[in-house]
Amino acid sequence: MTLNELMESEHETVSIYDVAPILECDPQKLRDALDLDDELPIENRRFLFPHCKVGNRRKIGRIGFIRWIKGELNPAVMIWKMKNAGTDIAD
């Protein structure tokens, strides 16, 4: 899949096999890299696009991935949001 095809898609999530060609990498190597990345503290992660592991499969949020690949996601803001998820900043 190309980035243009991904942008035209209407699916909420995509697979490793959809995004690996865009990142120019092997799907298995990407899967392994995401597994390792998930074990790191949030501030050290490389892949700050929405993804989750379901069994032995990965689901990747299409819109979040597109924004990440285009550089529209500010890593500092993403890290702050992940660290403060579920907290009320007014307290």
C-alpha cells in the first residue's frame, strides 16, 4: 500500500502489512521493533502512532499513522498526553 492509498482508505485501522511498504521495511522487522518499542519508557519510544497488539496481530490507527508519517504529531505533546492520560490537570 502507498501513502496515497492509505490516505484514501476509509478503514479505521490498518495492518503491519499495509504500513511496512510506506516505511520501506519488512513487516516482521516492524512487528519486532514495535514489540521492543512498547517495552521502553514513553519518552524513549520511536513509534508514537496509535497501535495495539491483539493476540499476535497489530492494529494501527490509520489517521494517527498518517499524521505521524507526515510529521504532524508533536512528540513532546504526545508524550505529555500519554503520561497524563486519565489525570485531571485542574487538580
